[in-house]
Amino acid sequence: MPKTQYTKTALKEAIAGKLQRHFACEVEDATKDQVYEACALVVRDALTEHMIETQNEVERDGERQVHYLCMEFLVGRSLRNNAYNLGMLDALTAALKDMGFEMADIFEEEADPGLGNGGLGRLAACYMDGMATDGVRGTGYSIRYEHGIFKQKIVEGQQVELPDSWLSTGEVWQIPAMDETREVKIGGTVDTYFDDNGKLVVNYHDYTPVLAVPYDMPISGYGTNNIARLRLWKAQSPIALDMKLFSSGEYLKALEKHALAETISMVLYPEDNHREGQSLRLKQQYFLVSATLQDICAKHKAKYGTLENFAHKHVLHINDTHPTLVIPELMRILMDENDMSWEQAWNITSQSVAYTNHTVMPEALECWPVSLVQELMPRVMQIIYEINERFCKELWNYFPNDFQKISKLAIVADDTVRMAHLAIAGSFSINGVSALHSEILKERVFTDFYKIYSSKFCNVTNGIAHRRWLCEANPELAELIESKIGIGYRTHPSELQVLNNYADDKELLDKLGEIKRHNKQRLADYIKAHNGIEVNMDSIFDVQVKRLHEYKRQMLNILHIISLYHKLKDNPDMDFVPRTFIFGSKAAPGYAVAKKTIQLINSISKMIDNDPAVRDKLKVVFLEDYKVSLAEIIMPAAEVSEQISIAGKEASGTGNMKFMMNGALTIGTMDGANVEICEAVGKENIFIFGMETPEAEALAASGSYEPMVIYQNDPVIRRVLDQMIHGFGDGVDYTDIANLLLHGGNGGPADRYMSLKDFASYAAAQERVSEVYRDQDQWNRMALINIANSGRFAADRSIAEYAQNIWRVKTNFAF
Ligand code: NTF
């Protein structure tokens, strides 16, 4: 337990002190943003103190450490989270109240750092929380992007991207460590030759040096003083301003050199489950990897004087293939800078690296042109070639004479570097992120690798920071839970199971319904303020929030909404359980279909809202700028969680877990972690529909799927698509979308993700949702069972599995 106790009086004094010293103002004159900053500074003091203690402990005991490398950490706001974890939230709330401020208003002053795209980045953030809490010695490494994911504005129904500048209020959580600045070398030429003793000499010259300056974010754990550190690297030019150019009036040219180096940490690439092979992105990846390894190696050598015991002391965990260059870069450091032989360096490297795969989408599996790798990191490319050659020789033992297979599995082929193959070759563990996904990796995506290295493959199902997503985001629900089962679940989430005993407790179920209503009201107020739409509080809040991607099938949801609209138009007085469909989603700026889909949602929303015959029963709301802080309002308010991707494509999903934990019922396919959610709550407490993976895959592979036949035979679908072609009364033409479904396009088949095929089954499941909702006792009972069985989806459990099965480091977590 934390040693320090924070009293209201002490906090008031501390905040007033910060206001005086930092802003030269008294509490009475302070603005909200000054008060936010003062609170942050007070909390930060506690964190830095604990961070130093933790670092000293790590240094002292010399136990194996985990280094978690990820291009994205979607951390969300820090003030409330840290205050909660440090056990000072109540005292801080009271202190602020005394000073004339509402805690919630002060929280709103903090920018929401968007250093990630979606699930992958948010997962990394949840795992930092888990590592800190479970006492795993962990450091996260990423890039300190000046601009995170863009800010989304909806203008006339369309997404417009604006730059996000989060640093003004986010900087306070980062502590620069200038003395640990590293230099990353990019480009240049490498000459290698053997000296008289037959030793390889590597002469690397004419490269561009870029400084990597670390900024540390201390991530608090709950109920412990242990801190996990998130180290974010900022790129900086080491070249001083060229004063000659400057004084000769060539101001821009003088700045140019600076700017070039610094663009590396300027902006996060906004693609999710998709990769554009751009040179700046590869530079970012290498920058992260090289700075991080130099950092770890320098400290290790300072302590042990050698890197020979590196693998005993460190795990380098790569979150998806984006940081795969750790493999050749560590080889480079061990061989070129530490005189190790290839074999020794390879042993150390391949015993240090562990790889998590997060996607099976072919467009997201990274491949880089050899020419680009060569140009940006010539020595690394040489090493990749050598790894490939040795790897292919090894493959030859397994598949003698099978040239075709070997070239299919090679790391370098067709002038490209296949990052996943490199990651598999160079790591001791490969895991998927849900039971189904891990099976798909073994059976379909990496079949041949699995045959050779079966013992390297395993599964760790994703998990979420339940303290952030339940205790902090939904305090009323947490209070209710705690009144029944105590607070043990905060660190032992499986204790939520005790709630199963209350499934017939009418009083508790009513209370659950009441709390949901309060949370719905809060979201309704938000919608009113931001969208100007009045939602019906008695309607079902049915939510699909996630990145916009065709495989996630927002389209299926939309098609169904249009069909409901037709139903109501035909029969406005029908007995219909009112529904509010809520969407929140960002589309990658270059993903035209995704952007058009957002526009489509907005067109439908407007049409329905303008139609007095249906608008009290049916509503569509598109929430602008979906992000962590908005999700914290949405999750507690949702009643239906839409998890409707085509089976076999969503690696796990994590939103599904957040909804469930807040008592929403899932309508979903048997995809990703939905399968395990279904197993946890039982089929009767979830609405499952649609094809399962084998059927979906077989149908796609057969090439016999014809959505046009469905269109011709199903009048409901026909009418929906005809309306799409006809439009929604605002003059926007959606024929292109209808064509994509019926005829295909962009090089893909018609209705690639088979929304029409699953439509009937989805619509039937939605009918069941409405039927159950009529019986509020039954609904609340199902919600309770979902909450009670959500403990296994806590990040604490995932982290404990990583610690035990992959990293082999100790953890305080008891299963
Ligand atoms: C995402 N992958 C998957 O699409 C989600 O299903 C999963 O929940 C999260 O990872 C976290 O594991 C990616 O974002 C990426 F980058 F791999 F495509």
C-alpha cells in the first residue's frame, strides 16, 4: 500500500503553494487552467518521488526488466487517473471544492493526449497501468509526437482533420532527462572489410545524426508506490543553426536542416490496421528502436561491464511489427560496437525479443522496400540480408528442395523486407491477442512457421485497465459494486464474480438500472450540447465506437438502421422499442470509403431527425472526435455494444470489454475476444449472430458469394440499397457505396466483408435485443451477469500471463 496519506488540508496548501510559485497568483484569482496545472504539479511531485524509488529498486535488485516498445500509447488524461491510483482523489475533490472549484471542470482543462490510433495504442496504455499495479518492472518506449491523432471536425456531414496540439497542458506530466539523450544515425554509407586479423571492420560515414531526447511519464499503479515509466523520445537536430546562412539572410534555409531532423517526432501516422510505406514512418520506427536500445545497452554496460548477460536481464517486447528493427539493430550493437560474433549476438537477440501480433489484415502486415531500408539504415539492411540468408538455410532443413515454400517464408523476397517474418525469426515468443486470433495465426496466417516453431506460439487475450474504465469512469457503479462485494476486485478483478450471487436481487437490479439512466443522461446532455439533438431517454442507447474500417462493418449497422426507418415509415404506430444509434469514429484521412461512410451516417442522422413521423422512436447520432476522454462518458451510458466485424478479422477488440464491464449487452459475431465474452457470460446473456470464421473464410475463398442474388431475393435489402442509390434528401450521392456492395470496386469483390450475407441474422438478433429490453428486470439481470464475468478481461490478468508465460518476471498478481 502507498505510504503517503493525502489530507484535504495538506493538498489545499500544496495547490496554493504551486499557484503562488508558478503563476504568482492567489487561489481567489486563479483560472481553471492554472488550478489544473497546480494540481498536476502536486500529483507529479508524488509520482516523481515514487519513480526515483522504483528506479533505485530496479537498479539494486537487478531483476529482469520488461521493455515494451510500441509506436503508440494512447494514455488518456493523467490527472484523475493518477489521483485515483495514489488514493488522493477524494481528498483532492474536497480540497478543490473548498477552493471553489468542481473537480470535473478541472479535469476538463487537461488535453487528451492522442498518441495512438485505436485499440493497439490504448492496449499499450492499459498495460502500463497493469505493469505498475502488478509490480512488473516495466518501461514503455514510444515517440513524443508533437501532434497526435488529428482532431476530427464534422463539417456538413464530412470529416475534416485538424492538427492536435496536446503539449500545452500535457507537458506537465513529462520529465525531460536531457543527460540521457542518445544519437540516432540515419542514411549515409557503410563500408565493410576484413582487417589483417580477419576481423570485420565496419566503417559507417556520411550519415545524418539525429538526437533522441527522452521525456519520462511516470505511470502510477493502484495501491502501490511502484511506478512504470513511459519514455517518449523527441527528435532534435544536433546541428546548431547555420549562422553563416542566417546572417546572409537565408533564414529559411538555415532552419531547414533543423526542421528535417525534427520532423521525425512531428506527427503520428493516422492509419489503423493499414500501413502506407512512407519513408518518414520507417525513420520513426528506426528512431524509436535505436534510441531505446542504445539507452538500455548503455545502462546495462554501466552496471555489468558487458552485454553477455543481456538476455537474462531484459525482455524487449515488440507490440506488433512496427518496432521489429530492434532485431537487426541489437545485432548491430552487439557485433559492431561490442565485438561479438554473429552466433553470440544472435543467441542474445533471439532470446530477448518477444512479439505480439495484432492483426491478420493483409494490408496491415508491414513490408518495406529493400531500397528504402538500404537508403535509411544501410548497416541494418546488411544485417537483415544475413539474417535472411541463415534463416533460409534453416528452412531448407525443414523443406528441402521446396524453393517455392522457402521464398514464401523468406524475410527478404521480391525486393521487400517482410517485417512479420523477421519478427518471427528473431524472437523467442509470438502471441496473438485472443484465443481465436491466436488459433488463426497458427492455422492460417503463419501455418508453416508454426510447423517449425510450434513452441514459440502462444496466446494472451487482451485486457483493459478496469480501474480507469470502471472505477473512475463509472464511480456510481463502482460504489454499488463495492457496497456488495467490497473493494478487493480493484486489485483482484476476478472477485467481480461474486456479483453472480445477486442475479435475483431485485433491489440491486433496480439500482443498476437507475445508475445506467444517470449515465445515459450525462451522455444525452453531451449530445444535446454537441450535436443539438435531443435523444429519448427511454430509447435503447446502442453504440458502435471504434475506428472506421470496412471489416468492422459499420455498414451492417447502417443498412439495418435504414431498414428500421422503412419499417417505421410504413407503420408509424407500430409497437417499436425506441432506439438511439450512436456512432463515434475516426477515418484515416486517405481512406475514401471510410470517410464516405461517416458522411452517410450523418446524412441518415439528418434525414431521420427531420422526420417527425419517426424521430421520437429512431435516432442516429454521430459523435465528433471520438477519443479516450469521450469514451469515458460513452462506455458507462451504453446499453448495447456493437461488435459486428466479419468473423475472423478483428484480432480481439477491447471496446467490447469496456462496454461489458459497464453493463452493456453485446450484439456481436463470433470474432476476436467476443468468443471469450460469450463463453464468460453464456449464450443466453449475449446476442450472437452471423457466420462463424470457418464459414466466412470458406465463402470468401470459394469466390461464389454473390450479394446481387441477395439483393434480388430479399425485398428488405433491396429497398435499403435502392434508397442508398436514391439518396437521403440532402443531395449527396451514395451510389458509389451501393456499387461497392453490389458490384465491388477498388480492386475488391462485391461486399468484401459480407454485410448483406449476415444482414438477416443481424436483424433477427436486433429484434431479440428489443424484445428483451421490454423486460427491464431481465435486461438488468443480463447486464449484471456481464459485469460479474468481466474480471477476466482486466489488464492485470493479461499482464500476469505475459509475466508468467512469456517474460518470466515476477508479478504480485494472484490469479
Ligand atoms: C488492433 N490492431 C486490432 O485490430 C484489434 O482487434 C485489437 O483489439 C487491438 O489491435 C489490440 O490488440 C491494430 O491496431 C494493428 F495495428 F495491428 F493493426
